Amino acid sequence: MKITTPYQSLLLISALLANGGAFAYDPDKEKDCKKPRFSDFNLTEYSAANEVKIAPETEFFFKLSPWVDPSTIKVTIKGQPIEFTVDSNSSFHKVTAKLPAALAGQFARINASAKAVLGCDSQDGWLVKIAEQ
């Protein structure tokens, strides 16, 4: 019969407790938070194949999934925050803003970001060419 010392028992218990954290991982927890989804951007994005120019001060909008926290929505153009409005219903949040007149004749990237009510976040963006005035 083998006799263990109190230190060996303590070491065994410590090792088991330290490894307990690894068993606590639950891959289903990642599925609990749905990332915000961006859709229905109304302007035509600029590309080499589609060189559409958009008039300055044109109103644009996009929609966000209903599980977004509206207070976390951010919209920037060329890295500068712009004013926007949010109209919410049970199906989506509609974000509306205008292209700044000061950017006439320039390329501009519109970036938007938001967080879901449960905390995960997402972002999207669209490149547009703003026409001369």
C-alpha cells in the first residue's frame, strides 16, 4: 500500500483545479451574440467597372439588424464623424445621413459601426465618388 503525503494530495488537487478552466469553455457561448448586420445601402458604390459619381449633399441610408443597440451606432466619412438620424422599428434600424458638400470632387469612404445588445460588434463601409458641384 502506498501512502501519499499531504503535499502530494494538495498538488493533485491544485492540478485538477487549474485544468478545470479549460473544461469550462463552451463553444455555444460564441453563438449567443449575433453580430450586427448591415444592409440596403442605397448609393451605388464606386469601382473601376462602375465609375458612378454622386452629387454632394445626397442623402444616403443603410439598415441595421434589430438586435443592434442604437446608441452605439457610429458613422464617419473620411474618418470624420457626421450627423445622422436613426429610425427604429421591430425589424431594423434605418440610419440616414447626407454626403458633406465640402467633399465635392473627392473619393470618400463611409464607415459605419455598431454593437449588438449582447455586446459583439461589427462594421461595414462603402466607397463613393462625390461629383463636382
